[in-house]
Amino acid sequence: MKTIVDLKNVTAAYDRRAVLLDVSLHVHPGQFIGLIGPSGSGKTTLMRTILGQVVPRQGSIEALGRPVEYGRTPVGIGYVPQLETVDWGFPVTVEEVVLMGRAMRSGILPWPSRTEKERMMSVLSRLGIADLSRRHIRQLSGGQQQRVFLARALISEPELLLLDEPTSGVDIKTRDDVMHLLADLNADGVTILMTSHELNTVAAHLPWVVCLNRHIVAQGPPDEVFTSEVLSRTYGAEIMVYQRDGVTLIGDVPHTPAEREQQKAIIEATRESAHAGH
């Protein structure tokens, strides 16, 4: 079966500390994958190897049918970084940020063409932020900023979209809006790989999950992968998984009677709400 990303026995390290150990991962065209694991488990490093930003100590990486070269992001890949890694002091507007993404297709022309400007406005309109094009990036809310960087990735019309914690630090409505938008992009044929710490969001929205903790612990559909045993091995801590009527809820194992009763009440309320929605 054709793959859009192919990692074979990849080991990557910073100085002497191994971050990825013998990782093999095959991403097929049209997949929508959630990459989960604790902090320091190698999620961002895995993405950086695909982008050509990290040289593996061993193994091979192909993206879009070609070997990945260090220092050269493969054409056809869009990347949305974690918002907290962005320097918000840089004086740029929304449209300037988005047009930075055109270099993947048009090279280093000093000014955008009329077609590129039209493409930019089309992407901003689709993301619901066309009216913000002249605003300074740091004047926006977290959800708006996330959409701007998604627009920057989309303007190059990528086949593969990599997103690092795209719903981190935003409110519940914005999180759901972003997840539905990504689902629409995936339905249009964009392959998506995203990292997330929000297990309940992944369980509710994504069809395929990869559990990573330096090596791949498990992968598959959420209803198969999200078990107490698998998640506890992935995170190195006890995790409770509750599944009923098609709803999956994930949380830490409560330690006191009061915590257990509170968690039970939350689970029952969520189950009843989901059941009523059907």
C-alpha cells in the first residue's frame, strides 16, 4: 500500500540522549492521525525528522515518495508549530505571516503575485479570519493566531499537514472549531498528523492514534488503543478509561473517595448528555 510518510527503524538523539528509539511508522494518503504521549516522549522530534530538521542517528525517512534531506522541508508538507514557540514580538500582519508560506511553491520572489494574494484571501475566508488580514499577529486571540498559522501552512496547498498541539491553550469552542476544520480538510484529501495532550479530544475526533514514548507503544483506532493498559504503558502512570454507548472518557485514577465520587458523577453526566444527543 502506498505511503505518504515512511519511517523505518529511526533513532534520533540530542547530544547523547536518545529521544526516538527504533521507530517505524507508515502514514498512508488520506489518514488523520493523532500522535500522543507524555512530555519528552519524542512527538515533536518525530515531526522534525519528517520536516528535515533533525538528522536521525540511524534509520531512513521518506516523505511524499522521496528521501528526506536535512535542512530542506519537503515540498508538499505544511507545518503548524506550537503557538508558545512563536516570537510574537516580530512586527508582522496576518497577511504577511500567511504569505510566508507561499515560498514553498513560488520560491523567494520579493512580492506576492495577484494570484497568490487571491489564494491568501480565499484561505483566510475559509478559516473565518479574512477580516483580520491587516491586523498585527500579536493583537489576535489564541484561536485566531492558530488559524493564521494554519492558513500559512495551507496556502502552499500541502498534501501532508503536520500540526504540533493545534488545540493547546484555546477555549472549548475554538478547540472544537479547529478539530472540525481539520476534519473538513482531511475530507478534501489532505493527510494530517497532529500531536496532542488532550486525550478526550483525540478519542472523540480522530480515526487513528499512535501512542509514542520514545518508541511506538501501540497504534490503531481509538476504541482499540485507548485502554487503561495501553495508556498506562504509554504515560507510565495509572490511567482510567471509561467506554459506554460509544463515548470514551479518559482520566487519572482517583486517589480519594471524594475524587472517585466526583469522577463518577462527571462520567455519568457526560454519558447521559451524549446519549441525549443521539
